[in-house]
Amino acid sequence: MARQWILTAQDGFKTSLQYQENISVPSPNELGPRDVLVRIYAASLNYRELEIARPSLIGNIALPIIPGCDGAGIVEAVGSDVQDFRPGDKVVTHVSPKHVEAHGDDAPVGLSGALDSLGLGTNGTLRSLGVFSEYGLVHGPKSLSLEQTSTLTCTWLTAWNALFGLESKKPGPGSFVLIQGTGGVSIAALQIAVAVGATVVATSSTAEKQARLKELGATHVLDYRTSPKWGEEARKLTPGDRGFDIILDVAGNESLPHSLAVVRVEGVIVVIGHVGAEVEVVPLFSVLLHTCIVRGILGGTRTQFREMIRFIDERKIVPVIDDVVFELSEAKEAYAFLEEKKHFSKIVIRIDHSAASA
């Protein structure tokens, strides 16, 4: 028997999320040929969970659905045609199994693939036991706990793609990378970029978070609230005021003017979110005046996921998670914590299997 959350409507998570216990799951002999039964021990939240639970840019989705795309667990059983996984394997979810099945491990995810992703078009990870397609799993890092592993699916893979998705623009010693804020993708990018020797500049509005960014390797941290032209200030931190090689833009139209102000000629602005305020739209034509590359991405490929996991194991990188960890039954509180932006990096949900109903 399993525990799970389901999204029954898109009226906001406070009313639309419902908790269920004593849910039946297929037995091993009932699995489809490509199915994998996974006992999930940890999940983590992304900003998209808030967007899915309310009327938003995503639009209406087929309901009810189990939310969440990030999760890690242990394989319990596999279908007859599964080749890559065995009972006892540590696994982590890949966000777009239907896209992988249709187009392969190397195919970048576009909007259609994203709309079919876990927690959006396919049942997700906020449950204690679940059946997943083998195309929606990869082997987890040997060096990480299941809670740490559960953070990799969306934010870490997005950060990896943002930094290494263009072969000719990969960061390394001498590269300058700008991250915005202290959300999951930004912190993952900071950890990865520092590991390859890049110089990282970050933005944050609180002294406590600024201190933590420096502890993680940020060379400089700018306060975007007290520095209205923080993009121009950041540019002065680069050699000869040349600008940054890679900028991860998380706030959309609110932050894009600053990203354009700070990018170097032929530098890359990676648009990965819209957590900022609703402001005037930045014209796409303005890119011409800054002679840069603007790249929108939605996660990354399954092949990139495996590459990133090898990198994590080789470099012994430990993903940063928030100090507050929630239990599965407390998922609504975790959503509220995310909405209030109280977290640092990733919010993890631990799934306790000692409960009688787990």
C-alpha cells in the first residue's frame, strides 16, 4: 500500500492538493514490459509545482494527477523487457519519459515534451511507491544520499544544460558566470561552475544568503535590491569590463534588462524561469544591440543527465539542500515554504516508510 498526493484542480495548492493513504499499487507480476516499480524515499520541489497548481502560463492539464517531477528511490521490481535496471538499484527520475521513449536519450526537450512530463502530463513523485517507465529513470550517483539525489531531476539537469549545453561555450578557468538568487538552479550552477574553475558572481537580497553564496564559492555577491543597476555593476567585476560568458536568468522580464547589460559579446544568456514580477516585456530585437546568444531551455536530455551524474561522482559534489526537510504528509507546508521564498536552494520531502500505511 502507498501514500500519495494528488492534484484535483488548478485552484492553488492550498485547496487543490489532497493527501491519500492506503493506495494500492501493481504487484511485480502486474507490471508492463517496460515498467519499473520504485519505492521512493525522497522528492524535491520546483517552482513549476506552484505554477501547475494554479491558473498560469501552463494552462489546463488533465486531472487528477500526482504532482512532482524530482524523486529518488530503490527499484522494487521490473517488467519483463527492462534491461538497465534491477531490484535494489538506486534510481532518480528523469522528467520527460514519454519524450525519451519517442525521440531517444539525446533529444532536447521542447514544449510538447515538457507538457507530457512527470507531475504535469504523467503521474509524478509525491508518493511512497510508484510505477515509472524505464525511460523516466537513470541510475543515481553512488556518492549521494537519496535525499541529495532527489534534487537532481529538474534543477541540476537544467543547470548542467545551461552551462554545458553548447559545446563551444562550456565554462572553465577564465570563464565568468553570473547566477541570480539562491533558488535550486542558481545554486546548482554555482556549485558546478566553481568545480570547473569558473569565476562566479551572484545576486541576493539578504545578508544571510549572501554569506552562504560566498561560502559556496561565489567571488562576489551583489544586492539587487539596493543596487538598481546591478547588471552594470556586475560587468565591472569582469576583466576589462568585458562582461559575462554565461548568465542564468531566472526572473524573466524583470531581470533580462540586467542580463543584457552584463553579457559579453557572443556571451550566452540562458532563460530558465520567470519567478520575477510582471513587468514590461523585453523586446527580442534588443538582443541585436548586445550581440549575444539568448537560449531558452527546458531541463535537459537523458544523456546529459548521465553525464552530470558521472561528473558529480567524480568531483564528489554534494548538492545543497535547505535546512528544513519536510515529510511526505507535510507536502502542503513544503509548497507554502516554496511560495514564500523562505528556502535556500532545494526543498526536499523525505518519505518515511516506517509509517504503517507506507
